Amino acid sequence: MVSRAYLHNLNVLSYFQLGIGDEVELFKANMIIPQLARNLTCSNTLVLPDSCPCCGEKTSIHTTVNGTRQLYCDNSACSVKWVQQLVHFCDKTRMNIEGLSAKNLEKLIGAGFINDFGDLYRLRDFRVEMERLPGFGPKLVQRRLDPLEESRHGRLNQFIS
């Protein structure tokens, strides 16, 4: 059973004439990836937010080089954008730092341990404080720090990516 499908661009929202409460049909592309098949009600009532739900700053529509329209927060200091940049950096195809999910990174940023990318590699200095965070403990902290240490010896193409 498909419970959710992510719509990442405004072109798809427009094409399917989506609105809140619409009834849609979904399918699993390649038996894995949830995809929107069709909109049964086509209300076309979706109103895009003019401010970021996370930081409250203005949003705008950007068009990518391949013509995809996407909604962006214009605030370069938006905390959610910062977390996503860190998640991207830690991704398997980048520095391959396992265990640093968005949720864990939010906790570490909130505790003041991470303010820039370099702070990731100084987390071992906060081992004791990290162990006191809700949902963390000595074993979990060690499982977060080991992959960080291993990533210090990453390849140039990982770092550039």
C-alpha cells in the first residue's frame, strides 16, 4: 500500500491540477517508487505559500536549467536549508557519513555543536555533552562518531560533490 508520494516540482502540481483534499490514484513505479497516476477530482485549488513554513521568510519560484519550476525559501540562513545542506554532505554518495540523519543533525545544531561544516569533525570534542542529549547515549554517540572519523579519508570527488 502506498501511503505517500512526494511531489518535488510545481510542474507536476500544475499538470495534475492538485488541491488540498483531492482524491488521487498512486502506483509504485518499478514496484518501489510511489508515483502519482492521476487526480480524480482536479480541484486545482492549491495555493503556494508566500513565506517559508520554517523561518517565515519570503518564498519565490525558481526554474531549473531543465525547465522544472520549484518553490524556494529566499532566506540563505534558513535553518532547514542548513540541515539539508548537511544531510547532502553526509549522504552515501558524498562523504558517506552514516547515521547523521536530518533529525540527528537538528538536535546537534540545536545544542550548538554544529555551526559550519568543519564542526562535524569537531563533534568528538562534545562526546560527553552529546551523550546527555535525548535519544543519544554512549553507544549511539560512538556509532555517529566512527563514520565521521572514517570520512576524514574520503576521496576528492566525494568532497567536491
